[in-house]
Amino acid sequence: MSSKSATIDPACEEGFEPYRAISKSAVLSFILGLVAIIGLASPPFVLLALVSAILGITGYRSVVRYPNELTGKTLAIVGAVLGSTLFVSGIARHSYIYATEVPEGHIRISFADLQPDKNNPMMPVPPKALEFDGEKIFVKGYVYPDGQQYNIKRFVLVPDLGTCCFGGQPKLTDMIEVTLEEPLQTAYNMKKRKLAGELKVDMMLKPVSGVNGVYYQLKANYLR
């Protein structure tokens, strides 16, 4: 008795579908698109939305080009649309906030404006900063910890979280002593603050508890 072996082509079997891998670009696009929703509140995350859109387009093109090897077209489309929408809306939202956040009659400044002149490093307070003395200014920064958690009326403002929480003693020109006018008060956390008020610039260090001293003092009547 002889036996014959038959070779069956799986592709010919009814209902058989060859295995297709899901596009990695499509998956990453969708995941980054979800994460990029944070970009509506935090500007740096807007870039994730752009990356999500690019990966979504890349994933879609890969699936179309290799339909027998890859799947995930719908995921790529969702990621691309989500990323594109969040990127455009994020840019629009943060542009509007930037254009309208400064109170009327105030000048926007940053800590970069308060740094020593590289051409005159022996002068701790640059001429540009002296021009802000007595001016109504708007500035952003973080509360430097001094042990008090709540009902804070006076604190030191620093430019970034590294200086605030992980950088040790801040540079003298990276500190602004803030005094809040009534009824303003705040609590210590890692949230960026927006402040406005009258800036005082001193050529001599003013002693401040917990730090080496400050050259800049802000009497703030606006806090967000």
C-alpha cells in the first residue's frame, strides 16, 4: 500500500489570510497623538503632535505600499489626523495666549533680560536691566522653595524647574524677590507663575532669607 502526500497551498485555502505585521509608525503615531493632547496646556508637547502627524503619514504610505506585509491603515489615519489637528490648534491656542497674557500697560520681560552683559562681566546688573527699574513688567517663573507651603505672600521667583527644585543655589541674576499685594497669595508647587507689577532694580545685593541676596524685586499686583 502506497501513501501519497499532498502539499496544500495555504493561500488557496478558503478564508485564509496571510499574516501581516502592524505598522510601527502607525502605532507610534496614534500613541503620540494621545500624549500630544497635553500640548493644549503645555507648549513643548505641541511638537509631539507634529511628530505624530508625520509618523501617521509615514505609516499610511508604508501600508499602502506593502499591503500584503503591513496593516494599520486606519490607525495611521487616526494618528495623522489627531496629530495634525492638535498641532494646528495647539499653535493657535498658545499664540493667542502669548498675544493676550500681558496686562495692559506692562512690558514683557524674561530672565534672559536680567543676565550680565558678556562684554562687561564685572557689572552684575546689565544696563538693559537698569532700564526696567520702576517699570511695570510682566514675567514668568517658578516659586523657589523656602519651606513654606501655603499662604505665601513673599517668595523668590526663578526661571525654570531646574533652578527651582534641582539646581541648588540659583544665580544672583536668576532670582526676583516677589512681594504680593493684597489680597494675592500663593502656595508652593511646580506650576509656572505669571506675574505683573513694578520692578525695582538695585546695584547692591539686597539680603533675602534662604538665598545669597537679590538685585531684582517685584511688587506684584497680578498673579496667574
